Amino acid sequence: MVLIFIMKDAYRFLLYNIRYGTGSGWRFHTPLPFSGYLRKTRKNIPGIIEFIRLQNPDLVGLIEVDGGSRRAEGLSQARQIAERLGYSFVFKTKYKQLTMTRHVPVIRRQGNAFFAKNKMLTKRYHYFERGFKRLIIEVELENMIFFLVHLSIRVKRRHAQLKELGQLVNLCEKPVVVGGDFNIFFGTRELTDFVATTRLESANQLNAFTFPSRKPRWELDFIFHSPDITVNRMMVPHIRLSDHLPLICDFTLTA
């Protein structure tokens, strides 16, 4: 007789900065530095979709997603992924509506996206007071709340954004997961105040590096969680579909 045990409230969360599906490697910087941002992405998105499919996550947070620019041939990458894999999703551009960036071709379609197999109860979009990338996606599920962010590359603005993010986390009455590209090139000491005020814990306890994917030497991408969430497994697959490495977190709600 075979007994099968199903763990209640167990989830897999995949976090990945996909660089708008523009790929990675030296070709990205030819013929000019960062010129890869202008290339068509149709050849790279199928590989990203297949990678996500093989991981079979319940929840997915994607940073740097193209909402349908000419680079993506007018197709929303978030919608393509959701339709191919059967997820519900939310997508929003990263720039506040009244800023000039919302009128620049390609840039105005750049955003972040969150996907879920199960129903999302509510979705909210917050914006940091300052910074080029300002979006905070908040998604409430039946028994937890997710925040997805991409923080500023500038250290002072990043610290101010972390303070604002901590205030939002502390308003939550359900277990919280925060995922995103935090851009902390000065190391995890930048997160000391954020962790202290929110009591969140990093799922990546080994501090595995996530950037650049070719030869990782910085931990830029993070998954934080409430104390009433138990991380059962944490993985950082070495796959070069982007300049970042993905994070895969298997966790259980223990509250």
C-alpha cells in the first residue's frame, strides 16, 4: 500500500528578472553597449515560458516584462506567458503615470508582472515617492499577500523606497512575501533597517548570488517572508535566459 501525503498550504514561488526577454551574453552588447535592449524578443520568450512550465510554480513574480512594445512586436509578454501556462496575471508599467517616461517608446511598455494558479482576491498598485522605477504590485490571495518590486539603482533613493515598502508590509494582517530585484550593490547591510522594522526573513539563507548570470557576484534578487512562513527548499538555478538568475522557493504557511 502506498500512502501519499499532501502538505497543506504548500507553495512554489518563482522570482525572475527576465530582462524583457532580450537574452544575455556578449551579443547583448554588440554592436553597441546595451543595444540588445532594442532587439526583437520573439526568439527568447519561448525558452522563458518553457523554463517556467518545467518548474511548475504556483506563483510567479517577473521583473522587467515587456507589455507590448515594438521590441515584442506589440505582444504582451505577460499575457503570452499566462495564456500558455494557464495562470491569472497582473501587469503594470513601472513608471508613474504622470512622468515623462510614460510617453517614451519601448520604455512606456516596460513593467513587472505577477502570476498565480489560484484566484487573486485583490490587486493594488502603489508608487514610491521618488525614483525612476516606482511600481509596487500588491496582490492579496486567500491566505497571504505578495509584494513585487524593482528598486532604484541609486542608493539614497533605494533606501527611501525600502522605508516606504516596510510601511506597506507592516499594514498587512496576513502572512507576507516580498519579492523583487533590490539592486543592492553595496551588500545586504543595506537591508538591515528594512528587516528589523518588518521582521521579514530572507528565503535565501545561503546568500547565493544572482547577478550577473554568466558569473554571479552580487545578490540582487530577494524573496522575503513573514515568520509564519516556513521555507522548505530554496534554489537558484544557473540558467542564462537573462542577465539575472531566477529564485525558486518552496514554502509552507505555518500560521
